[in-house]
Amino acid sequence: MKTQKHFTIPKLCTCKGDLSKAWYVYFYYTDLSTGIKKLCRYKFGINKFKTKREREQEAGSIITALHLKLKDDWNPITNKTEKQEYRDITTSEAFDDILSIKKAFITPRSYKTYYDQTNLFKKWLNIRKLDKLFVQNFTNFYARQYFDWLLRDKGYCGKTHNGHLNTLRSFFNALSERQIIKQSPINGIKKLPEDQGKNTNYSTDEEKRIIEYLLKNDIKFYYATRFVKYCFFRRSELAKLQVKHIRWENKTIVVPSESAKSRIQDSVTISKSLEKIIESMEILKLNPDTYVFGKHFSPTLKKLNRVDDFSDRQREVNRELNVKKECTFYSWKHTGVVELYNIVKDPYVVMRQCRHSDIKITMIYLRSLGCGVNEQVREW
């Protein structure tokens, strides 16, 4: 890999979010032969898009393309690719480089996950005195030692181990694609079995007590629990839910791609139970850009930044009412799934409302909740 001291990583100038102004991608480049430093700006059609999200997505692709060109010795001053000397690069430096590229097109939450997991990996490299090891010399032998360390010293379970494995595989594959290494040292390392079925729903009595408490003390949080129960939303999806996503004429709620875990836009059906709740909230006439659950779970134009607020509030309520500790805010989804399945007895209906991509996922989920009683077995 080449040295990068002669250029900065491209960034997006949003003009403080003003869509009436021209946004652009910029970076500084120093011509090593002349010493001339220049601010380079590129628009490449960014401003033909009318929303912030669309401009940011387009800019992400441009940033990635420009970064790769610069890494391949492109000189934006002469607009030519110049041959420069290669240098060896350590594993830590290589990971920092790939992380900076990924940052251009992944969500902030995914970036934080990558950042935390690669930081732990670099910490291990320092502990083992491998921080100066060139990335092309990081072999499968070292990789296996690292994952053994996660299991033995860190005490990680299968799911956490596999999450770190996926991250390192992604980073080493990116290095391989760029011909920085010949092949990934992660090849051949298998995932571990993961515990399944740690899903707990609220009992009828617990739900009744919680509803009575919230209707009296915190009706806004009560509304939030209903959206999770009937729409099976994740916390991040709930925090990004806006009035414009509620398609009242069709009785559906759209989940935009930027909110969905799958990054694919989808929708869920508004049940008659939730329909009455939405009407009582009186939110349909608000500004379409209003977030349904903003600060203090109130409708506001400012998005709730900390999704853990949902979990923290649920924990407080459960503690107050002496509800079993296994239940969380996400347990409202499990409660809704159990209730819906017991009404329809059709896993495909549940699959659609859950937005699962495969009926096998739904069946595993239902079995973890104790659903799917076989009436023929009952008669045995």
C-alpha cells in the first residue's frame, strides 16, 4: 500500500445541511514532485438530488471512488495516474485504512461496531507484540490465536465470537480485493454454534398491569410500546419513524431502507387495535417530517438520538411493577408475535409482519416463543 501523507481522506461539505446550496466532496492534495498543495472539490451530480439522504448516499459513492483513485496514485492536479513507490504497511494501519473507507457508506451504528471490534483486535496485536507486523505476514496461525484469545481470555460466547469473525473477514477480504494481501488469513476459521431462543414475552397479567400503570403515568411511552407490539419495530426503526411514513389511506406504515436492518424498504400493516391508538394520538395532521417518538417520546421535529432511552424506561417500569427481569422493551415484539400467531395460526402472516426474508427464520422464532402447538400431538 502507498503512503497517504500527500492527500487527506475525501469528505462531504453539506453547507450545514442547506439544500439550496451546492454540496461537494473535497480533499487536500500535495503534488510530491512540486510541493504544491491544492484544495480539490468535486460535485459529480450530487446536487441534482433533492433530499439530504439522497445527497449523502450519492456522496458516499463518490467519496469511496475518489479515495480508491487517490490510493492508486491518481494525481488530481494533472489528472494522471503516477507511479509511486510502495511501502509495507502494518496490520493496524491497514485496518485503519479500510475503516476510513467503510465509514463513507455504512451507518453510524455499524461504524461504531467496526470501530470497537477492530480496536480490540489492535489491542491484542499490541499485547502479542505484533503491532509492527506487516499485514501480508499476518497468517492464519495468528488469526486462530486471536480467536482462541477471545474465547479463553475474554470469555466470549458463540454469537459475540462470530460477530468479531465477520468483521475481521470483511476487513481482510477488502484488503485482498485491493491486492494488498494475496488471500485472507481468516479463511478456514469457522463460526461457533449460537444460543437460540432467548426470547421472553409478557404474560397477560404483566401486560395488563403495565398498561394500567402507563396510561396513568406515562401515556407517551405507552404509545411506543404499542407500535412495537403491533408493528414489531426495532428501537432504531421506532426512533426514525415519522408521520409521513404512516400511509393512512392504505393502513400501512413504511419502513424506509435507511431505517431497516436489511437496508430494504418494506411496510407493515396497521392492525385495527393500533389504528385506534394512532387516532387517539392525533399525529396525522402534524408536519409530515415530525418524528412520532422524539425527545421524551413526544412528537417532535428532532429525532431521538439515544434509542437506549426506550430500554431504560421499560426497565424502570418493570422494576416498579416487579415484572420478571427477562422481559425488556423488545419483549413487546415477542408478545405481539405470540398474540398474532394465536389468532391467525399462520406463520406466513407473522413472517410478513416481521419482515423476515425466509420462513425458516420465522419458524425458529415462533418455536423459541413456544408457538406452533401441533393439535394432532395434543390428541395423542
